[in-house]
Amino acid sequence: MTTSLQHYPCYIDGQWVDASNGATFTVENPATEEVWATIPDCTVEDADRALKSAQKAQLDWQALPAIERGRHLLAIVEGLKARREEFVRLLVLEQGKTTPEAQGEFDDTLNYLTYSAEAARRIEGNIYPSDNPNEQIWIQKVPYGVTLGLCAYNFPLALIGRKVGPALVTGNTMVLKPHEATPVTASLFCQVAHEAGLPPGVLNLVSGTGITLSSHLVSSPMTRLVSLTGSTRAGQAIYKASSENVSGLVLELGGKASFVVLEDADLEKAADAAVISRFANCGQVCICNELVLVQESIADKFEAMVLERVKKIRYGQPDSEVDMGPSVTGASIERVNGLVQESIKKGAQVATGAKRPEGSEFEKGHWYEPTVLTQVTADMPVATDEIFGPVLPIIRVKDYEEALAITNDREDGLSSYIFTKDIKKIMHAVHHMQVGTVFVNQPISGYIQGYHSGHKRSGVGGEDGVYGIENYLQKRAVYFNYE
């Protein structure tokens, strides 16, 4: 896929703007490394303009009935629907998703926004009896004010819907800052919001490279809540930077999901799920299967079943009939290969992959073959570090207890999988796996009415469902004496 160089501006106070100093940066196609777009490289002065715009607009936006705020979101949904094919093509070009994956992300975005709009009549408070006569205690739910949405590169459109929907329906305004590898989708989203009649200042967009812009946005006293989807390291930095203002936080950070397969599992189902849950979006999903822990009594059979499926994965240009496209950035592939090669030196065996694919199609772009490593031990880099790429390490374990120990012996805790027919082990895992999400006998999934959160160093707060909406609201107690 090729296209001519295009410029996509930022969006502040209802106006399309470039960086105040005229600086720009480029965006490339991860499948070909072709530069196809330029984006403003905004300054801290631009960030302040966006925050001030959001601050100015927030009180009037909060004053609107929630149902009216919801109608604005539904208008954005209709605008997105009218440009479905444009967004799908953009996701393939910008992020490297296959067309079916891009279509799925687009549909998820509609669901996030629609669910938030429908929540407008479900923002609840509480009334409690007072200890005094003629008095009630009310617990009101109120917005934070100006919120900041920091998006990762793996789902550049869906993460916007996941943050903008709950923030806006609850009466907050938002400044968006997309990842520098995938900022174009955000610009086009703001164009749709603008055409749908969203009031100026309610949603603003700034883009940029480096940490200066993001750090300024996070540490500004105008920012009352920060919502980040990103790495644990980024979350830790934001946690510290926001501490002076004691800002609210919704941090969805990294993890390393274990995929536990016990000897009584449905192995066909588990093998299918293991492959789908690892190589979806080229392994660039925070809740992906990062580490198979298979009971040694069935390990030979299960490894063969996984390998058979992985070798059938079609990978190539994402706008063609393939199952997997490239990684988003070259740096991510270098990191993935480094983890693989270090693990091989420590004794891991390559069952398939572990290199850049050959052929003219792969001379440019951020490619890595679907990879399976066996004879992995828990101290190898592919077992200790989040891979976030198309590499599946397999560790053999003696029993469920060993698998649970490896799962919990981590500082992060985002998600985990378990395949077994033993209801006692399932219930034990539900109660004792130190993660935010447990998948039981099923592959990677996630629904808007659920909840997506991490435990330990995998984050605070969370998104999706009623609890996700709640995270964009503060509680205000009112002691009301009506005598």
C-alpha cells in the first residue's frame, strides 16, 4: 500500500492547528517503512493552550444533562460509521493490522462510545440516613474536570473510544495525546467529532515526540485525571509526575499473561487458544498469551499441536489475505529479537521462527517470523520480560501449583489463562491468581460490559463497564438538613 505524503493537524479549541514553532515529525508504514504522513510536533505552549481550552469548556459541558452529552457521543458514532472504510484503511496503513483486525478495532470503537452514551442515564449516587433528624446524606458523583488521555500504539482508535466515551459522558473534558508512532488516527477521529458538532474545547488533540510534551501534560495543575494505556515504566513515571497535584489515575499497564494448560484440558481447544491469544495483532496486546506453562505429562503432545498451528500462520503485507502483519516499530522488533537471542544462549530451543523472514516482501518493514521456543526456563529473558511481539515461549511444569507459583512470582499482574476441567483448580485459580483478569478455558477476549484492570504493577483503576465509567467520577458527600 502506498500513498502520497499528507499532513494531519492537531485540534485545539475547535480549531485545526500546527505546532506553534512549526515543527513536525513523520509517520511511516510499518510494513514498508515508507513515510506517508507528517504531524505537528507540539510544544509545551501548545499543550497549555489545549489544557486551557479544555478547562474553559468543562463547566458548560458538565452543566449539560448527561443524556445530552450522550447524544454528542452518538453523533460521533454516526460520523465514524460513515467513514468506516477510511478508518479501516488507515489502521492497516498506520498500525500494520490485517484488514479483519482493523475492522474489529473499528467496531470495538463504536461499542465503546455507544456503551458510554447509553450510560448517561445510569450515573448513580446514594442516599443514606443521617444520625440527625430532618437530614439526609447524599453521595453525588461529579466529574474530575480536565482529563488527559495517553494512548498506546497497539489500538490507536479503540483506545480513543475507550477513554473519550467515559470521560465525556461523565462531564469531563479531555486532551488526547496519541503515541508518536500512530497519531494520524487521532487526528481523523477529532475531525469526525468536529463535524458531529462537539463543542470547542471539549476534546483537544496534541501530538509530539519525546517525553517533554507528555510530562508537561501530566504534571500540569490543570490536569485533574490521567488515563494511560502503556508500559509499566511509563505508568511509574506518570504516577510520580502526577503526585504533586494528587491527580486521579487510570493506569492500564504492561503484564505477562501466563497460559496454564493442565493434563485434563481439552488440548485441541487449548492449542487453538494458545496460538490465537499469542499472535493476534502480531502479539501486541497487553493481555496476550506471553508464556505457556504446560504440565509435563502432556507437554510433548501439546507442543506439537501448537507448532502445527503456528506454522500455518500466514504473514505478510497486512492489506492482503494474511493472518499477521508487522510490528509497529523497528525498535520493538529489535527488542523482541534481543530477548529471543539471549534466551537461546541460555538454552532455549527454537521450534520455529526466531528471525526476520526472507524474501523481497520483507526487505523493508518491521517483520519477525511467528516464533515458538521450547525448553524455556523461568529465569530466561523471554520468560521474565514482557515480549509484546510474535514469540511464544513454553515452559514445562510439574503441576498446577508450580504454574501458579510462576504466575504469581511477578511484580506485575494483568491477566492469566487456565485450561482444565477440574472445577476445584479453576476456583482456586480465580481466587489466587494475582491478576486483574482470568480467562478460563477460552482464548483472548474482552467485552465492554466487563472490566479491564491490572493488579500489582500492572496499574490502578481500570476501564470498561460500569466500573470503568465510575473511574472518571469523583464522589462528593452532601449533608443536607431540610428542617
